[in-house]
Amino acid sequence: MRVLQLGPYPPPHGGVQSNLVAIRTFLRKNGIPCSVINITRHRKPEADEVYYPENAWQLAGLLRRLPYDILHLHIGGMLSSRLLSLALVCACMPGRKSVLTFHSGGYPSTPEGQATGPASLAGFVVRRFDALIGVNSEIMKFFAKLHVASERAHLIYPHAFLEGEGQAPDLPEALKVFFDQHSPVFLSVGLLEPEYDLLLQIEVLGQVREKMPNAGLVMIGSGSLEGDLRARIAAKPYAEHMLLSGDVAHAATMQAIGESDVMLRTTLYDGDAVSVREALHLGIPVIASDNGMRPEGVHLIPKSNLQALEQAIAEVLANPRSIGKPQTAPDETNLQAVLDLYKKLLGV
């Protein structure tokens, strides 16, 4: 068996990237070759069977040339016409089995998702795949809405923690200095995009610092709002107590999660965020906007509610906790489920 994954490959590190890397690491550990084609604008030199095509023609050439039995496409965000075109090509590659994982947990509840039905282009395309993986129950309902046969749809939660990744090297200097100078530290990990309601975190820090003058906020990630967020932060009298670190290697991100006091996941819409599960695994409390699919143990607040966020922070900090110690051993059952699905498709 040989596997080819298509999707976003880090950096930057997000939930989809982490899951793709986790699957690849697990497959290779089990002696199964796994190549990757990155389909984002973020590029690095090609190495270790990770490819960075510059255009659709180069991508099509790789699909024809590379050896593989299973083609596994990872999609997050909106089902744009570009992604659907790519998905259709992947589903129709002759002589190969095709798998699609749809990671965008919030999409089914968006106006676009609600308007997507079985007769849509998206419905036609997803039904061409030999197997589909949904990362939460909302996506599984979305597949059913598109008339995907039940035997082709599989609920497999994303992998949240890679064994050994919690033992990271030293933090980048800027993060290390910030952690040394602030307590408590609130941490946000994700894209700097409108759906993550990051202005709410900036505002709440000002209120929290009235009672905890050493408090600080770190935002790890990159995105279209970076320039605007830097301007908003610079305008605050407590600007020096917020840090936009940009993208950070996943191992260092895990280290930062483990050293933080609270992870914040404020969103307007969201799926089953891998970073939330990683924080819980490390014993770090998480405060997140209620999207109806958060894992057990998350402190839920209503969306865009500053008062509720401030109150949740006070309640969380008032309770003792273990810091930086995994609550359970790394669980690879979801990765094994992906491998079992591959074997089933190939009749192994």
C-alpha cells in the first residue's frame, strides 16, 4: 500500500495540517509509504516526499506521476469552486481509491452550507469519492443531506496529539521572554481571520488586567487580519502585554500551550478544533465559544460575549489545575481507524 495525501502542509500549523501530519507519521511508523502534495500558497523546498506544485498543471502532473494506491484529500473552510474542481479530479483518478476528509466543522451551519443540497455541484462531487471522513457529527449529517451512502461516510475524529511532541525544545526567544514577564498568560492558537473573533480577546485582556496587572495574551498564527490586529493592539494602553507571534513550529506551539494558564478559542463559527483537544490533553483549561460540538471539559461561553468571557476567565483561574502534564496517554485509535479504512478500500 502507498498513500498520497493532498492538503495544507505545515507551516503554518493548524488543525487540518496537524491531522494530515499525524496520519503520515502513523503510516510511516507502520511501514507504509506516504507522500504529500501541499495545496496552499505556503511553499518550501521539496523534500522527504512532500511536494509544492506552483500551479494546477504541476499538481495534475504529480497526480499522474507519483505512485499511490490511496489518494486522500483534506479540505477545510468553504467548498469553493476551485476546491470542488480539485476534489472531482482526485475522485476520478483511474486505478486508485479516493478518500475525502472534510474538516470544516462550521460549514454546515453557514448560509452556504445550509443552501447546499444533493443536486448541487458539491453533492455531485463528494458522492464520487470511495470514502468520506467527517470529523464531527455535524459534518456526518451534512454528508447524509447530500445523499452520501451511509456505508461510505465515516466519523473519525481528528488526531489531537502526537506522542513526543509535548517535549519541545526551548520556546522561541520572544515567547520565552513574554512568558517570563507575564502571569497569567492567555493563549490563542489559530488563524488570524474574522471567524475567530480575536478582538474579543484583546478587549477582555484590558478588563482582566484591572485585577491582574501582570496578565498577558499571546496569539499564535497568521492570517489576513494580522495588519489590522497589530494596529488595534498598538492603539491599546496595554499593547506591550499582547504578543502576535506569527506562525510557530508545532512542537514549540505545544510547549507554549503547556506553559500557558488558559487557552482561548473565541469563534463566530468553528469545528472540532484540534488545538482545543491538544490543550485539554496537556491539562490546560480551555474557554471556548459554544458551537455545539466542543469536547467534554471545555468551559463554554456564548459567542461574542465579553462579560461571559471575563467571568469564565475568573472562574477558571480560581480553580487549581495540573500544568503541562498529559491527562491520558496518547491515543492513536483514530489514526488506526484511518488505516483500517484504507485497508478496507483495498481489500487488504
